[in-house]
Amino acid sequence: MKIHFIGIGGIGVSAIAQYYLAKGREISGSDLASSEITKLLKKKGIKIIIGQKAKNITKDIDLVIYSPAIQPDNPELKQAKKFGIKCLSYPEALGELTKKHFTIAVSGTHGKSTTTAMLALILIKAGLNPTVIVGTKLKEFNNSNFRMGESRYLVIEACEHEESFLNYWPKIIVISNIEKDHLDYYKNLNNVMKAFSKFIGHLPKKGVLIVNKDDENIQNLIINNQLSVINYQLSNSKDTEKLKKFLKVPGEYNIYNALAALAEARVLKVPDKVSYQALSKFRGTWRRFEIKKAIISNHLSFIISDYAHHPTEIKAALSGAKDKFPNSKIWCVFQPHQYQRTFYLFNDFTKAFDDADEIILTKIYDVAGRGDDKIAKKVSGKKLAKAIEKRGKKVHYIDDFKKIPQFLRKKVKSNDVVLIMGAGDIYKIISNFELSTVD
């Protein structure tokens, strides 16, 4: 069977490609640009094509799977449909897999990737040998976002973007938190809540719902729910105190992630001893509070790379940095992600940087296919910088993020911490510095 992937460099699409490669299918894929992910896939034996043209689609292809970012006028997608080839979006393709496995879906506005990773490592330690699809790279998976297991268990990250998780049919759902996000699609929190309610409805009668009891929106959602609901909570928990002692990844939000993973493991009858052993060895994931020592203009400093792109995530990452480095100056480098998110959550963003000592902002990262010209004219990285400055913060706006390393070399001193955040390509500036691993 021949399967072609359009947008194969995407974090989700690339995982499905690896799944079918492990199943012995003949895989090819295209993307607009080469990346770490496409290079990894090429090493694994997948035919990678840079550039998307109709000629990449041949009549002998049996199935086309495409990224949600791919537009209807994409030449490869149009050609596939012209040839009558079956076409599935990434969420649709993943949805088909969830029906074939005992699926555990990790959802929520924040914390999905880390919780999915934590649970995966627990289940591997317990010998349950799960297949895992996660929205980040794990060192334990040889810097991949995918692991092929040999059991019936499938652990996935279930994103709410454009209700994509409504394609999935899990036996266990965890919801870490619910907040306003993706408002270009949902418009308001009420619609976000409705989507999560529909997702809960995908559980079978004997399904299990695991939720954060400290999240008010979740509790309002499940008041009238008849399913088996398991709550986890930060306060008044013996587990919380244990996790604080040995969890290597900092921040209160990681305690929440670990509590969720622990609750899921208990549903699957994994002994607590095994879960705690796995969690104690967890060192984090790619771009989730990833700490490196760095030499910046002969000064020994620290760089933290983080995927945070929502106000709540920014606050959590900065709070974690202050907890981890209480005596250091905290520099925050942030690349806003999407015009719509920046516009709809503008006031929340202005309040998100209070724990930073100095802030560097750059222009908004525009996501292909999700732009809105009217909104783009109303908001900018520069406007956000000025609004944050009005709160009394020291803010530097640098339009071209490639100039940020040079700025940091002039300003950063020994033991300063540089927290680089955003879901776009801001992480690329890290390669400008000499790095080493933190023990």
C-alpha cells in the first residue's frame, strides 16, 4: 500500500507517517521546506519531496493524508482528488487509528504534550508497550514524536483546534484545563466548552474521564455528567508532596501534568511504585522548558526554550523560571503566534510578562492558511510591546528576530536566564550560542 503525506513535516502528520512506515507501508511525503523532522523521516527511509506540485501525486498512490494547514487549492490535494484517491486529514487519519486501539487521549488547553509524554514513559516502564503519538520530540524516542508499540494501547495528544479531537474515539480521556484559545474558530469560551462536552460524549459507557478538579471550567462542564469521573487536585494531595520532592521538571504546572499521568496510570492498574520511578526520571521534552547552559559573550548563562504561546502558558513558564533560578535576572524573548490569537487575547498577553525582568518582542509569526487581513492590520508585535511597556516593564522590540542574538550578546551577564518562547520559529536563534546540557 502506498501512502503520500502532504505537509509531512508537521508534528502530527509526521507521527502518522512513522506509524504506517512501521506497518510496512510504502511512504512518501512533501513539505514546503526542509526541517529537523523531514530530515529525521528521510533517515528512516521515507521519500521526502521539498515543494508541493501536482506531479508528486501518481495514480498508484492508495491513500493521501494531509495536514490541517493544507488548503483546498493545494496542487497535490487537488490532483489526488482528481485521480479519485482517498484523502484524509490528519485528524481523520488519527481518528481511524483510535478505533483500532484502546486509546487514551490527553486533551486540554495546556499541558497535553508533557502529560502524554509522562504517561507514555510510565506505561513503557510498566511493560504495557504502548504506541504513542505526541506533539513534541522525546529523547527517550530517539528525538522522535512517535513510538511504535506492540500492545493494544495507543496514547495520543488530542488537540481541540477546529474540533479536531471530535474525530477520536478513546476509552480514557484526560482534560487538564479549559481556557479561551483558537478564538478565530471558536469565537468565545462557551463554544470551546461545547466542543469539550461533545468530545466527552465520545467515551463509551464504561469509559473513564480524568479531570483537573482545580479548573472551574472543567467542573462546570461535568456537573451533570453520568460517566465515571476521576478528579486530581494540587492541594490536599499526598501525591503532590511526593512529586515536589523528586520531579526534575520545575513549575506548578508540571505537578498538574504528573498528577494527571498518575491518575491515568492507576486506571490501567499500574502500581504507584512504577509510576513514581518513571516520573522521577522524566527530564522534559523538546521545547517544553528545555534548559541549556549557554556561553553568551563569554558569560556563563542559561537558555530555556519553551513552546508557550498562550498567556497562561507564558505566566507558567516565567513562574517556573523564577522558581528554578530565584537569584537570576530573567530575560524573556517572545514571538507572538498568529494574528488572531494575539488580537483576541491581547489584554491577557499584556499581563502575562510580569515575572520577567526584561522582555524582547518580535513580529507576529503568521501561520499559513490562518490569516485574516483585517485583524492583521489591527494588531502587531510592536503594539503588544508598547502595551506591556505601559505596565512598567522594560521592553525591547526587535522586528527581525535574527538580530536578537546580537542584542543578547551585548546585554546578558553571567547567571542571567534567557527564556525563549513561542510556537513559531523563534527557537532557531538558540543555535547561535554555544550550548551544553544541564545535569
